[in-house]
Amino acid sequence: MKVAIIDYLMGNVASVQKALNYLRISNIITNDFNEIRKANCIILPGVGSFQQGMLNLEKLGLIEVLTEEVLLRKKPFFGACLGMQLIAMTGNEPVQHPGLGWIKGEVVKINNNGKRIPHLGWNNPIILKDTYFKNLYNPDFYFIHSYHFEVKEPGVVSSTVEYGETLVSSVEKDNIFATQFHPEKSQHAGLTVLKNFLDRHA
């Protein structure tokens, strides 16, 4: 198996690569169309604003190739943090902007509800589907985000987290899996989720 870690100038690709290297998974950090097409699996990480993420994908010509590989060829896809948010229909950080549109829903600002924004630190999600959460006891994951994905597509939410309100912490649909938390920064639990995903699609 070879994994393409998408480099669209939105950060944390090196830490994702470090996690895959630890798991001894062959990988490449790339935005080259041919490398993406040759890979067996795609990981879209990212930190930063929704609008800038989409503008960068558009500027690099990646929207078409990613949509082709993931939606048409059904290549396994893992989105992390901003990489999860970008698969929504629209986002609002800092202003409304179209997303990849792979899962129905909108990325909106977290309600304050007496909580500090951003949502920062370690939390235990409520697991609704354990496809990629197997072999974990009381999992704890690292979050940092001010916006969250309000999913409008029934049945695709695979975990939630409580932070003044119920937030979606992961989604699962066919070959697509994405997490609001950072698996590459979540120590054993995050590495286990990555391994579960990659083993399932090996």
C-alpha cells in the first residue's frame, strides 16, 4: 500500500507522515496528480480556515483529481481536522465558501455556551460506529477547532463529542472516513484509528 498525503499548503503534513512512518506505511507528501492517481489511499490533513483551504485546492487544481479518485474511483480517503471540514457542502470560515460537497452539511462556528473557543485539548468521543475505532478502550483524542461540521446526511456520523453542545467528531460514508480530531497528534488512540483505516483498505 502507498498513501498520498495531500500537500495544499495548509500545514501538518510532516506530522501525518511521521505517524505513517511509525506504522511502517509507505507514503508520499504530494500535490502531483500522477502520484495521487498511483496511490492506494489518500489522506487530506490540514489546519487553518475553510476558505483558504478550498482556495489552495482550487489553485493547485486538486479539486477535480480528488473528486475523481474518491467519488468515482472509490479510493479510500481519510480527512483530518480541516480535511474533514472541506468535504462539506459549504463552510463559513471566515466567510461562506463552497466545499468539496462530498457529504451534505455545513461548517459553522461552535456556539460559545460558556465554553472557551477554540475547542482545544483532549476529549473522549461517543462512538456510534466502531468500524475504525476497534481495539480502543476509553479513547482520548486531541482537538483544536473553532468551527464544526453540521452534518445533514443521516447515518454518516460515526462519533460525536460534547463541548457545550454535541459536535460531530467523525464521519464515515462508503470509502470516506474523516475526523475532526488530529489522529497524528492523538498518540496511541490516533495511531490505532489510522492503522484500523489503512488495514481495512489494504
